Amino acid sequence: MALGLLALPLAPTASADPLLFGSPTLPLPELGSEPDLLFYGQNGTVMLNIPVPQGMTPESLNVTVQLPVNVRSASVTVSQDNRLLTSVELPPEGGPLAIPLNGVEVQDNSASVLVRSYLLPVEGYCLDPSNPLRLANSAITFVGAEASPTTVADFLPPVLRRLVIQVGESPSRAEADAVVRLATAVTAHYGAQHPQVVVESLAGPAPVPGEGAAPLERHIVVSEGPDAGLSLVGPEPLPALLISGPPSELTNQTRLLTSGVGRFALSSKAVAGPLKSVPQLARDETTIRDLGQPGVNAIALNPQVGVNLDQTRMGRSVKGVRVHLIGSYTPLPTTIGGQVVASVGGEIVARWPVAPSGTIDRWVEVPDRLLQRNTTLAVQVNISGDTGRCGEFQPVTLTIDGSTVVTSKAAHPPVVKGFQSLPQAMMPRLQVGLDMDRDPLADLIRAVKILTGLQRVSALPFGIEVTPIEEAVSSPHPAVLIDAEGWSHPQIQLAIKAPDTVPMTLDVLDDEGEPTTLTLDPKVRFGSLQTVVHDGRSILVATSNGGAVDELDNLLTWLDADARRWSALNGVGLVSVPGRAPVTVPGGLEPDTDATATSSSRLPWLAAGGLAAGAAVVGLVWLVRRRPSSE
């Protein structure tokens, strides 16, 4: 289960122990940042936040320089707290470059530096404002060696590549609940680093960890037992962490690791008192500051900023979104005209002429049909008039304040269909239904892959409770249901199911997003991940037909191999059949619609193979139906 992150070769030097890194080079994606640093215009800036493993110090920023056209010379500076660390000239032909970070200060296992670019265009030419200086494939080289954890407080490192959670071959409900909560809590804690999370079986009945951890890897054993607490166990220099306790205490002990209280666990063993996990309660009115944006600004000839409307930060599925934009822009002289334009996905939703005062105080409505899990409301000041040969007119500063108000209403059912409705439609709490009698460990492994995937696309953690699948099926709460060997709960109808007798062809999208077809017949074995709205609650079902458990596992492994795949999912289902990559079933069913009914206003996505007459369609199980274009 390996994440598809950009990787640069590591160049560790010799260290005291082969399990500990010595002077590694880590690509920015492993540090939670984008792989490329982009600088627009003649002077651009990027704030780079670097998590620093204990025992190490950043030594250099390694990049591949890609200059825009018509540049005569270019340089970059790196500073920290208004203190210049380095200034380097960029090679005119581009290529690899190591930018020294001498003198950088590390505080609380982190260092923040400001990288600033200076470009000088060829005489007589203008820089293209849409063509940036790109420092590609960026990585940080560190000096020093990874420090071995000696207390519970420093068990989780600032940079984590892989977490292995070990549990018994037949985990109890309490152990399964603790494992899923732990996996999602660690995923939320590390955010954009996207560490790989793996669940494995213990080698024996005793709660003893297996082989030692690799560099930037940690092992955690979860086991029921009479003694509650967290303790370091196993061989040095990278011991494992044992989380134990009776069923009523096990989940509470798990919370200590990623809670704010954990930093005070300054010994090799700690016992957590009562720790409550309280999910965020959604509100009808909030501000973009509360949604993670203290304010946004841009300086350019036609500056543009983006206001992120993240439904996972709002803590629910929403509709009727209105944004009260509060801000300002540089007042324009009378010889220059302009307008302020608000748009979503390239579609203009509001525009108004610039005001002499340069103030912005305007309500903007976001149409429900443009909403996604994360919607960006773009605000731009467009100016016209004589701005000089290369736009030499004084650049305009556009600012949207953090006090900008966002109002919304709860959407039940969600207006965003399918995978784009998750996980916000399941917030603040969801249930995870496992078959605790058949193969609980296998279902637990599947649950961790699904829940960590959902957590990666969520800006906030969400509450989780593991239950037997029968309990989750009959519950009124949102749920993730895992019935790996075949769907055996007909009270919840699935949109994708095998036909009874006649092969059918489904219009789908491949893993590149290109249209293709998938033919299903009664004998085909497939695994699927499907979204369902049943009795007003959102459900995600992981299942197969004909016992095709391997196809379901292939599908989940494919999703887990690249952290970007979950965020890119659209449609109502994902299907895996032998011999090809999983395909996406586009579209969505309206809530409370009978999946087997047909009508002239709703056309099926599927066509029966070999059928020449419409009468032959009677009695077939239609897999997925398309929403009419008028909706």
C-alpha cells in the first residue's frame, strides 16, 4: 500500500544505526508541500514551511530551475524573520540547483523561510504574467541523524512516511474501533504529508511488535488488556508503541497520542485520563477566517484571489451558499476603468464596477449547481485603459478580509452527488459497519483504507464508531458499510449490481478520465465502492459480487496507492473487474428513487448488449440511471 508521491533519491550518509537516517534528502511532497514552487511576475514570493525531523537541520533547498521566456537574468533570496540567509543567481539555461539554507533556525521541529524571486526581462520584451518561474521537483537536504524516541510525547516524528498498526488476528470491536480512530487521527494530524497507514496482524497472541521500524516509520500495537496506558516497547533505536486497556478505556488511550495532552507525556509510559472527542458542530453563518483563511490578497495589474468554500470545514453538506465579500483594492485614477468580477469554475456569478473608494462590500450567491466538496470563489479586479507598454501602471492590491461572512443551509440530501458529497455528508459522526464474525481483520484493513482516504480529503477530523454491520445498516446515522463477499442487505438498494440474465454495457470513465465502456454479464466478478442516499442518510458501501473479494481489495489498493485519487473521485461508484484499472461510474441517482424503475424522463446509463427491441428490456436490472439534462 504505497502512496504515489513524487520521490527523489535519498542520499543518507553513514549514521550510528542503519535504522536511523543520516543527512537525508526529502522531496517537498513528503514534507506536506507541493513539489513545485511558482513565482509570478518580476518579483514573486513563496512562504515555505519545513517540518524538521528531530536531530536534523535543513541544509539546502534542491530544485530544478525552469525559467520563463524572455528572461535576461534571475536570482532568488531566502530569508527568515527579515534576516537574509542566502542570495543566489539562477543558471540562465535552467537545470539543477542547490540553494543553501545556512543559518536557518528551527523552532518546535519546524522552520519557515521566505523565498523571493527577481527576474529581469530581455530588453524590449515583457514578461508573460501567466508564465511563472518554476523551481520544480523541490526537495530539502538535512544534516544530522534522526533522533530515537525515548518518551511517548516524541514518539510521532515531525515527518512520517509510514505508520504500521498491529493488532491480533481476530480483533475485538473495541480493538477495531481503536485502530480506525487511530489511523484517521494520525492521517488528520499529518495532513498533506499523506503518510501511508498499514494494518497488520501480530505475529503471535502476545502484544509484541514484529520487526523494527524503517527510517521515518513508526509501529503501534493495539491490544485489549487489564492495564490501560501507552508505553514504548520493543528493540532500540526505534521502539514500537503499545496502546492497551480494557474495552471501555482502549479508545480513550488512543486519543492521547494525537491530542494536545500528548506533548506532556514525557516518559516511556503514560496513562490518559478522560479525553473526549467532540466533532465540530456546523453553523449557518461563519467567516472565511473560521474556514482557515485569515484573509487573502494579491498584487498585480489584474489581481485575483480565491475564497475557499470547503464543505468539510463547514462540517456538513450545504446549499444556498452566500458570501458577504468585505475587502478593498487600490483606488484607480479617473483615466483607468475597471470592474470587480466574482466567478466559480470560470463561470461569472457577479460583477460590478469599481468604486472610487476602492472598498468591497457585496453579497455574492454561489449557485447550488456549481458547488463541489471544495469550491473556490474567485474575485478579480479587471482594469482597462493605458497601463503602459508592459503593464507599467502601478500594480493594484486586492484584499479580501478574514471577516468575510459565509452563510449556508444544511443540505439533506446533499446537492453535491456521489463521491464529491463525502465526507461532509457524513459529518460530524459516522458509523463503520464490519462483519465481526466472518473475517474481522480483513474488513478492518479495508475500513482503514477507506476511512484514511476520506480523511485525506477532509480539512477537519470527524467522529467514528465501529459497529457490527447489521447495527450500522439499521442505524439512522451516516455509515461506511463493508460487505466484502457480496451485498446481503436488500433493504438498501445499490445503484450498481450484476444483471440477472443479459449482459449490459455501462458508460464509464477510466483512470485518466476518458470515456469508455464496461460490459457486465451475470458471470462477471467485480468489486465496487458505491455511494447511496437511503432514508435521508449518506452511505458508502464496499462490496463485490460472486465473492470477488480480491477485486474489491484491488480497488481499495489502487485508491490507496495515490493520495490524489480520493480527491479526484466523481460519480456514484467505482468498479474493478479483472484485467483492467478501476473505472468510475458517472452521474447520480436522485434520493429516494427506485433504482430498478424506468421512465421517459430518466434514461439509463446502460444499454443491454445484443437487444434490438425495447420490449426486451422488460425485467432487466438497470444499473445506473442518468439525471436528466434539465436538472
